[in-house]
Amino acid sequence: MSNERGTLHLQGMTLKGFTPPLNLRDFKLIAFDMDSTLINIECVDEIADAAGRKAEVAAITEAAMRGEMTDYKDSLRQRVALLKGVTVAHMEAVLNNRLQFNPGAETLVKACQAAGMKVLLVSGGFSFFTDHVRDRLNINWTRSNVLEVVNGKLTGRMLDQDWGDICDGEEKRKMLLQTCLQMGIEPSQAIAMGDGANDLPMMGIAGLSVAYHAKPKVREQAMVAIEEGGLDRLLEVLQ
């Protein structure tokens, strides 16, 4: 353990701007990203595998998550266009055979719920997968994108929703603020957890920001950066 310039280094975890432990019950809401945070895969990349375009799509995903593509919406439209023709059956195979919760995900969510916290899932991914994660973990609210399907196949487009077109970083921030308002709490009473550049807007307004095995830009800005172990390592900071 070392402490320098207000930064505390634990084994595989970095803390900035506060001294642990914090009280879990001081927080009322926890907001999670899904792909590569709550779950082990980037769903769009795995869907692309069926179209023989995984490498091409994954390269765009990596650039977007690292913050090298400033227009997340455009990056997602590019990737979704490459999914045209993939069947719903293949998406079901991704869901059943490839999607797993990251280590400690269920433990952390249950601990937060036991402390009286609500759970929000905000994803630049797709409702086909967020609905499954929501139901498995008893998550209170979700926001994600809807893939257009015609005759059992993806069209390469997404459907507009009543709140807008695409859940990007700004929409994640708006959804966190909206949920806090609905609950009658301040954003300082929320935790936001993610791994990519599109998570930074919501992490920037939360009372506690957590980077999980994240891209360098996200690790640098987070108050807690978990670099080794599971999501439940956050419980070493919260008591």
C-alpha cells in the first residue's frame, strides 16, 4: 500500500480524492455500464462474429471505448450497419453461450440492494441483452438501444425510442440525473461504474465514480479504479 499526492494504491486498485471506507448506506443508487463491466463481452463484437466481421467491428469498438472516436453515435451506427443479415438465432446463441456476468457482479449488486440501493443499467449496447441482465439481477431501470429486426434478421439499423435515438455518453448522464430526480436524491448519492469513454459523462456527476478494468482515460479520471479482481472489490471501499 502506498499513498502519494492524494492517491491511495492498494493491490490491484487505485483510490483518488477520498479516504476509505465510505458507508454503503450513504448511497441510494448505483448505475452500471453493461458490456465489459457487468458482463464479460462486448455484445456488438460477438454479434458481428456471425457476419464474419468481428475484427472490423471490434476495432471500431476499441477506438470508441478508448475515446479515440469522439462521435459515439456515429461509431455505433457504423458497427450496427455491419451486422445486417445476422439472425436473431445467432443473437440468442451469443446470449446463451457467450454472455456471462463478470466476477463479483452478482455479489456487488446484491450487497447494494441489501443496503437499500436501487440499480440502474445504462448501456450503449442493446435491449436484447440488457433485458436479460435486468431480469437476472432484478435491476430497477435500464436504458439501451433497440436493434431493428425484420423476418428474423437484423436490418443494420436501430429504432428510435421515445427518449431519443441512441444511448451514448450524454444519454447515460441524462438518465442518471433523471433517475436521481425521480428518486428525490442528489447525484452525489449515486455511484457510477463503467469501463469506456462513453461512461465518463455519468461518472463525472456521480458521488463515486468507479472504473472496472477500464481504458486508460477512464482509469485516470475515476475515483476508484479496479484493475485486478472482480466488481465486488468495490465492497473493500464501501462498508
